Amino acid sequence: MKPRVAVVGAGWAGLAAAVELAGHADVTVYEAGREPGGRARCIGRAEDRFDNGQHILLGAYAECLRLMRTVGADPDRLLLRQPLQWRREGGLSLDCPRLPAPLHLAAGLLAARGLGWRDKWLLARALDGLRRGGYRLARDCSVAEWLAEQGQSRRLRDDFWRPMVLSALNTPPERASMRVLAATLRDSLGARRADSDLLLPAAGLSALFPDPAWRWLAEKGADLRAGCRARRIAPLQDGPQVDDERYDAVISAVAPYHAAELLDDPKLRVALEAYRYWPIATVYLSFDVSPRLPAPMMGVSGGGMDWLFDREALAGEAGLVAAVLSAPTALPDAEELVARALADARRLAPHLPEPARSRVIVEKRATFASEVGLERPTARTAQRGIYLAGDWAHPDYPATLEGAARSGVAAAAAALQDLGIEP
């Protein structure tokens, strides 16, 4: 008889755990919302559906890609793969050719536009120093402190490092952990050339993994409880319990602030109080004409938003542009966000008229802050049979889809091992 395992939360981490458990256990998935996907899914109905944020995947996201294939979602069809590009209107423009690593980065940097030779040398020296040190730091420090130690110019800090840190960690460089950034660079720029490729969603986020995983789990006989909010996870002598239902193991795959409420674990609650959070604002502008941005993903040097995405070019969503602002220290109101997004869009495509409509989506606690010295819990808790999953529970990745996927896989592996099951 298979053990009964509950997964509480159907974001990317919870779904990853459930997919790994399927076939080895009788799986029950609790999800408070009507649909799976957590903070990386489509929201709304019918013609008024939008992604609740813009996510970029990398070629290094091995677990995301493997899990997509497992549940029948074809990454080659659903993701637009491009060699590493960095295009900012009025600033740095870098295109890496399809050469073996690290030659692709060296060639891209040599041919980059918008940087003088001294800045190119400073950037190359900093990245090479990380590579030669195995992307390990003797001590953690803020990214801003490390950049100062490396002598990075203001141009480099403003047009390369800051947008990159905000995109990867959603934490300002003054607060962001250099160790976490180094781990991200290790698995992308420091690995194979293909690992640094940008994978831009060519479909809604729900189609990448949440919806296919939900269907796949249903076909495997999982008990899927959408619209069912778990109230309590308790450790009992004969096994953990979700509300009034007993299981052999339970994986909590919810945000840290929800985990603190669900689990009766004082030590964990204290650890989770150390977490801080940053917002992400996404502005959708719908035009009656084709946006025709110079590239599917671009930024504007000195602009009001971080990145703009031509959703028509990426996913066939006619006339649609998405603009993202990550970790603002002061969150502008909706009217200001729309004005910023439109101004940036018109710098890239001056022909754009007033948008026919706009929509602003703000996630006030979009991600945890990848700050210096943040101690994260492991998959196993102090309570027998209860495990943690979520990007915040991954030991060294920032709040990314890959961090979520890896943590879900790790939690499932720990549960199966403790149940005496060989996956």
C-alpha cells in the first residue's frame, strides 16, 4: 500500500514536489486558489487574462525544463530560446554569439555597444575574477559593496549590474547578497554556453507548467483540491495531519508568511521572521497597432521601468506590451506606472499611440529579499514527516522558478527517503 502524502500549495514548488511523488505515493494537493501556479500563472478570465508577472527562464534551469517535459509541456514550443542578449536603448547593447563558453561572453563583450574599452575591461575582469574563484566568496557582502571593491564604474553599475541584480534577485544591490548572485552567475555565465541562453515565455505562464502539471497529476490519480485552503499542519504521533486529515508525510509549499501560520514550529517561525519582501509591478499596455519593439525584451537606459516585453512578438498577443518594475524602494501609483511604461515604450517604438487600455498588476510581496546573511531552512523540518518547499527554502538560489522547482524536488526526495521509498 502506497503512503499518503499531502502537498499544501500548488505553486511551482508544490507542483514540482507532487510530480516527483506521483507513482510512489497517493498524493493530495491543497490549493487555496481556483487555479494552480502561485505567483507565476495567468489571472483573470476569458479575454481579460494576463500573466501575474513577467518571468525569464535561463538555459541553466534544468529542473524546470525536465519537469515541463515530464508533464508533456514542450519547452521548444513554449519558450523562445535566444543566445544571451542585453539590450538597453541609449545604453549597453550586448549580443553573445553561439560560441563555446566562455568565448561567447568574451566575443559579446568585445563587440558590445554603449561601453568604452575601459568599462569593458573592468566588467571582464570582475566576471573573470568570479570564475577563477569558483564563484565562491570568502565572506558574504552586498552586491553594491562587491562592485565598489571591483572598481565598477557608475555606467556599469547603472546599466548592467543594477538591472541584472533586480531581474535575478528582485533585491536592490545595496541589500542583495553577493553570494546569491554569484551562485546565479555560476550556473549561467559560468557554465555551458547554452546555460546562459534566455528562454522567454512564448505562451502564458500557466501553459508552461502549472496547467499541464495539474492535468498530468489528475491522470495519475492525485487528489487535487483547488479552492481548498489548509488551515493547519500538525505533527501527531501517528503521522502529520492537515486540518483533520492524517498523512504519512506533508510538504508545506507556501510562502514563508503562510508557513509560519500553518506550522506549529516556534523555531521555524522565528527564522521566518527574518525574511523581508520586495514588490514587482507589471504594466500591460494594449495598443491598436503592432508594437514592433526592436527586440522581444528590451530596457531603456535611465527609463522609468526595468524591462519591456513585446508580447505580440513573443506570444502572438496582438498589440500588447508588458513593462516590469522590480523592487522599487517607493512604489508608484497605477497612473504613474502606466505613464512610465508608455514613455519607455515610446522611446523604443515612437509610432505608438495612446494605449487602448492598460492594466497594472502589483505583487506587494512578490519575492523574498535575497539579503546578506539570510539563513534559510532546509527541506526537512524539526517535526517528523513535515517538509518545506518554496524558492525561499532553496539554499543558495534567489526567488526564481528554478529555485522553486529545485526545492520541490528536494522536499519530495527527502520525504520519499524518510518513507523508505527508492524513487
